[in-house]
Amino acid sequence: MYYRQTMKELVSLGLRSIGIVTIISFFMGAVITLQTAYNTENPIYPTYLIGLGARDSIILEFSSTIVALILAGKVGSNIASEIGTMRVTEQIDALELMGINSASYIILPKVVATVIFNPFLTLISIITGIIGGWIVGTSAGVITSQDYIYGIQYAFIPYYITYSLIKTVFFAFIISTVSAHQGYHVEGGSLEVGRASTKAVVYSSVTILLFNVILTQLLLS
Amino acid sequence: MIRAEHISKSFGDRRVLTDISAVFEPGKTNLIIGKSGSGKTVFLKCLVGLLDVDEGEIYYNDVPFTRLDFRGKKELRQKMGMLFQGSALFDSMTVEENVRFPLDMFTGMSYPEKLDRVNFCLDRVNIVNSNRLFPSELSGGMKKRVAIARAIALKPRFLFCDEPNSGLDPKTSIVIDELIREITVELNMTTIVNTHDMNSVMENGEKIIFIEEGEKCWEGNRNEILKSDCSKLNDFVFANSLARQLKDSSK
């Protein structure tokens, strides 16, 4: 039963986030490439550095932290409002009355699903962001295709991917647990469910930003 | 049989239940009546263990429920079914999945066996050809009936109903009342119903407890309620002129 519930959450919280992550990452990569290009307009700098700059920005920060903040909005509010509604409509009481540990039945599959799937979303985001930068950068004429491809391969440090994925796992745990906590402890009606949903997004976003600093210091120093 | 002895419950400084004792017998529909905010839902939640009592003991067939550990309570709860005020069906599941849920969680039955049981329960509450519907596609009365089907899926020994008629029209209310009465007798369950619906009181009241401001004020049955001298009970039961005329004519 828990396995089936986890699979359901993987689809609901993971697979259904691929679309928004792809769209945002594509445009994010495009804008990063254009901004890097316009800010490094100097004959001293080789143009392939635009590709390098875009790659490192996407891997180190955008695909982990910014995507996590976006998912805090989408997945976090979803979790808080779903669990909050279950609380105010006595569905959680119904589970408890059947002798089921409601927290473990409702929350655990969501935590497991986000922790498992969000690293894949980060990888999708990295790939899409770099492709977005390439397409828009070459279309706008700020960099040649050859330079961009050379740049994204230049001085590549594989540990940056590991760093990004470690951050993603922490952020996924923060999003699911903070939001679930807000939803699970709702008291009242639909107004309180809405408030819990807002709180879930705000609290998980702030916690993500705080942990971003801590993890960066721990993992990159 | 369920026996509650000297139950008291407070939320902070606010005392909600004071020294309530009652015995609920099997095969009977036991009613808890009282005004909104009188403490009857809190009493029901204490009985099923959704709220912990501050003082007193609750016995299920002489098993001291209040003193059981988590595992003991979990085992006993598999013998309980509850119909919540808002039905509390799981939104993300179909009618069939809702009724099958307790069977999935607590039995080793095969899928065909579970399906047979689900269809039997749904048939018993007169829900047909609705297995694939979601709760949002059902009427209020249908939701209540599906919730009853889910509550009886594991053949419980104890059934609790929190205001089963709230939000229903008088005719559907009577259908739900009849259903609760019939399955109580069929399964020889100890059924406790929280209500302030006077139709239910007169139809189902084999044993009635009246709670006012967290205290038990009166105990009896539907015949005795018409002749009671308890002024608080009379104020509640005969609140409208039609009911007062009925009382006067019964004298």
C-alpha cells in the first residue's frame, strides 16, 4: 500500500513537474547566456567563456536553488493544501480511526517521492538550461555554436554536478516536510488551508535559501 | 458493549465534558443528543480515542481502551467503523477504492474476494453502478451511504456516527437512519449516533443520552423522552411549537 502510494506521489509531484521545470530552465539558460555575453563584451575575453559562465551558473545555482524555489511554490503549496484539506474534512481522523498512522501514510510517500525524483528534475533542468543557452545564444548572434560547445566543455569540474544534486536532495526534503507540517496542523476551514499553503511556500523558500548558504560553505569550501 | 465511566475533558481552561458515565449496549442504536456546542462530538471523539480523556475510563467489552498502548488501540480500532459528519471519503479514491481501503490495509484477502466484499457493502447501502465514481461526483446522501459501506467493510463490532443527517433533506435522512438501524441489528453492533435531529431521536432512539454544557442531564429512550420532567431536555426537544403540541397531545 505504501509502495503504491509512493508511486502515485512520484507521478503527482515528480512527473507532473517536468513541464514547468523544462520551460523555466530553457528560458533561464537563454537569459543567463545573453546576460553573460553582454557583460563580457571585451576583446580580451575569449567568447567561449560565455558558454563556461552559463554552464557553471546553471549547474551551481540555477538548476538546484532556483528550481527548488519554483518547486516550493508548485509542489509545496500542493502538499500543504492537499493535506490541509484532508485535515479539515476529517479524512485524517478517518485514517487514525482505522488504526493507520496518518502521518506515515500521507507524508512519508511524499517525502520519499520528492527526494527520489527532484535530482532527476535538476538534471533535466541542467540539460535544458544549457540547450536553451545554446539555441538562443547562437540565434541572437552573441556566440557561435562551436565556441558555446567548446565553452561548456572547458574546465569542467564533475564535482559541481554532485554538489548540485546534494543540494537538491536537501531542498526536496525541506519542501516536502515543511509543507506537510503546515498542512497536517491546519485547524479550521478553507481559509486556514489557504493560509497554510502560503506559509508552506514562504517557510520552505526561506529555509531553502538558508540551507543554500550553509551547504555551499560546507561543500565548496 | 461500550462503558464510559466518569469522563472529563478540558481544552486549556475550558471544561468541555464533566463526569459523564454511560453504557451503550450491542444491537441497539444509542443516541447522544444535545445542542450544538454541548460537547457531544468531543464525547464521541473521546470514545473512539481521537481525543484523550483527562479523567475517567472507557471499556470496550471490558477491555480498558484508555489504558491500551498504541498497538492495543490499533487492534481494537479495526473493530470500529465511523461515519463522519462530512462523510470523510478520500477525495483521490473512487467509491470502490474508498470501500476497499480498510480491506487493503488490514486483510490478506485476494482482489476478487475484496471486490466481492466491496460490492456486497455497496449493495447493502443501495449504491449500484457507482464503483468508478469519485466522491466529488456523488450527492450528499450517496456520500453518507458510501461512508457507511466503508465503515462496515471490516464487519465492525462498534459503529460511531457523527451527525449522520447533517446537510440532508428529511427523506434522505430517514433512509440513512433506517440503514443505520438495520445494519446495527444485522451485525449486532454497538452503535452510537450523535445527533440533534428529532426525527432520528423518535425513529432510532432505543437509548438516548442528553448532554447539556458538557454534563449528562438525562438518559432514557424515545418513549420516555415525551414524558420527561427534565426542563433542559424539554427546552431542547420541544423547541418548536409543533413539537410542543405533540408533547401536549401525548399527556
